[in-house]
Amino acid sequence: MNCYAIVNNGNQSLKGLGDKIIISLSRQKIFAKYRAFGRIITLESEHKLTETVLNGRPVYPCIFTSSKEKEIYRSIKMLVEHASPTKNFAIRVDRKGNHDYDSTELARNVAGAVFDKWPRISVNLGSPELEIFVQIINNKSIIYLKYS
């Protein structure tokens, strides 16, 4: 199963956007299910989805997991395992709820998952080639990759 994140930056309701995407995909004989998570819609499909399939709307590979630091680390490691090599990266954390860590601390602690894959990669918080987004709401999180 492939999982993709679509970030909703507009004022459109997530349900309306999700329904519109599913209808568009079904016309193309591509079947998927969606869920809303914060400002993000995730699509799960047997098919590989691209921006072309979704009429130019950017899609990002993603993973759902718990809000536990160890699970976030493991999920980042799984995502970057199939990612294209890059010179630098940044981890962006947005969280809601009570956790044993703050956003900066979590980003620093899970960055090792990227260094495990690419030991010579560097961190660039200003304009990274690869951004790893970690959206945490209470005890669940979604992690997705975005290339610049």
C-alpha cells in the first residue's frame, strides 16, 4: 500500500477536497481511500500516485505512526530508505497535545535516522533540499518528505 500526503493550504474543507480527489481518481480507474489529519489529507492506494494523476496537486510520500519518539525515528528511517540522495535536509515538527519532548528536541533526536542512511549529509534549516515534516496531534503522527 502506498501512502501520500496532500497539504491543504487553502480555505477549502478537508472533506470537500478529499471527496473531490477521490472522485477524480475513480474517473481514472484509480482507487484510494483518504483520511484527514490536521491540515493534511492522506491517500492510501495500491497505485503509485503522482502530481500528474492529481491534476498538479503536490503529493508527498508519508507514513502514519504514533507520537512516540522511537516510532517517529523508525518511520523516518523507513521513508528515507527509498528516498533520493540529497546534500542537506531539515526536520520540521508541528505538534499539538502534551508530549515528553518539545519540537526542537524531537527534531534533533530523530535526525539520526537520516544520518544512518546518509552519513555525510548536512542539516540546512534555511533552504534544505529535503524537508521531513512531522505533524503530531495528541498520540498520532504523520511524517512526509518534500523535496525543494
